[in-house]
Amino acid sequence: MKLSIGTASIAAAIVSLLSACSHDAPPAETPRSVRTVGVHYESAREVSRYFGSVQARHEVDQAFRVGGKVLERRVDIGDSVREGDVLAVLDDIDYRLSEEAARQQLEAATTRVRQAESDWQRMQGLKLDGSVSEFDDEHAQSALQTAHAAAEAEARKLDLARNQVKYTVLRASSSGVVTSLRFEVGQVVAAGQPVIQIANQGEPEIVVDVPEDNLEAFKNAHFTASLASAPEEKFEVVLRELSAQAAAQTRTYRARLRPATPRALPLGATATLITVREAAGAQFASIPAAAITQSKGKPALWTARRSGNEPVATVELTPVAIHGYRNDEVLVSGLPPGTVVVTAGVQKMAPGLRVVLPGEAHDAYISRDAE
């Protein structure tokens, strides 16, 4: 009998305890901490990047003025040369033979001139005593003039032959560095065929190709550039030349930009050109790209709003308009200035979720909710 009473007492105690617990309120949900950013509008800037290379403003193709077989090549790529330095030499045997032949032709023509002068002078003496007619005198004078003209023509031929001998030696037309070689010793080259390229290192430029749809924005932009070898070292450049016609193959316009302050740049180096243009009359807010989500297939942001003086905020999904991207940021509009936007953990957000904004007293929220 005592055992039954004890068992009943324990059961009653358990029932009483369970009954008391069932009247307690469920524990308050702890607001989630989030990262946010405030919406601030400013004039939009269009930023674009182009990749190009460093080239010399003046690049001259060197070519022989006569054709022939190459006997010597005295330079290699990267060599610095001065104006007048010998670059290469052709076999000149045939041209020297032509020079000798022209010299002999000139000597023969000079001999004919002397003979014609002697005939004309003798004719003048006979003309005084009437031994020759006027026709004979005119004929002798004409022969003399013809002989002089033939001698002058042969002299020009000799000059041409001498020049061709000189042209077998290719000399640098300007000072610079050799950037290209297109021939080898023993090769037969044609007259006017480019064989060596010399670039002037004193005026380096950055060359990029601009797509047609970016052309107008490119013209009015501010330019900075950097090299792949030193990406953190940026310098200003100025647009010097923009092609008036698109390239047939790429349909892009070639732009050449020079450093605003003269500086040495390694020819052939890879360069990055950054263009910045202020968009007149348009203002957008810059938001981290990670904050962008979707609502019914359209871009949206999670915004946090307080109700009165409540220490916690609730989130809601708000549609926005996207106007462009800038590295890891996106340009948007459609939100009132000062709106608080959630930038991290957007995948875990849900309408009405309570959040703690950065800098708020989290413990205070918990105690406020417990009350």
C-alpha cells in the first residue's frame, strides 16, 4: 500500500511539472547578424579596360634599293644602330660590271664629242673661204650637238651604275633599335623588299583596338595605363591618334596613346589601358555584386528596414534596375537614398527575417526580445 501511494505521488509531480512547462512561452528567436551597405547615389563613371602593347611611334622598314644575293648581315634583333650604320651587304659583282660598261660607253661618247668638235672647227675655217656650203656647216653643228647629248646621257648612266653599286650596301636611315629581321645570309631579295625594321625608342606609345560600340565613349574618356610587368604602377596617357576607319578583319579602330609625361617603356610589352568617363546627368548607386539576387527572374536586393525605434530590422526583397558593372561592383537604381542593403548571406535571407545591423548591441536585442 505504501508503494502505491509513492508511485502516485511521483506521477502527480511529473504531471504537474509538464503542465507548468506547457504554459511557458517558446524561446525567442535570436536575430541574425548581417553585413550591410547604405545606398548612396553619385554621378556614374563608365570604366573600361583594353589590352594592347607598347610600340614605337616611328618604325621604319629598311629595304635594299636593288635586288641581289645577301652576302652579309651585320645586325640582330635588339641591336641599337645609328643613322648611317651598315646593316647588310649584297653581292655587287654584276653591278660593278654594269658600272665598268657604263664608264666605257662614256669614254666612247666623249671621243665622239672630240671628233665632232674637230670636224665643226675645221668646217668653220673652210666656211670663211667659201669651200663648204651652208648645209655642210649646219650638218657639222648638228653632229656636234648630238655627240654632246649622247655623252651627257652616258654620264647619267654611269652615275646610275655607281649608285646601284652603293645601293648594295644597306645603311640605317635613322637611329633606333632593330625590332624585326626578315632575311638571312644567302637569300636573294628583291628591290624594295622590307628586310629590317628599326624602331625609335624615344617615343613609345600604347596601341589598343577599340570596338565600334565603345568608340564615342572612348573619345571623351580619361586614360591611365599600366604594364603587365608592373601592374600596380599606373601612369596617365593621352590619346594621340584614333583611326578613322575600322580594320577590315576585326572591325575595330586602332588607337595610339602616348605617356602624358615622357617616360621609357619597353617595346613589345603588354599594356592595360583603363578608360574612365563621367556619365552626364545620370546617377547610380554602387553595390557589391555579391548582393544581387533575383525576384521573379528580375534583379533584386535584400533591404533591411526598422519599424519605429525597434532595435532589430526585418528584410524584404526589393527589385532594382542594373545599369552596369565595375569590377566587383554593380551600378543600380530604384532604391531611395539611405536604404540599407544586405551584402552577405543573401542566399539565407527570407521575407520578414529579423536581422541585427552592424554596430548594434546584439545582447540588448536578446534582452529586449525576452521581455
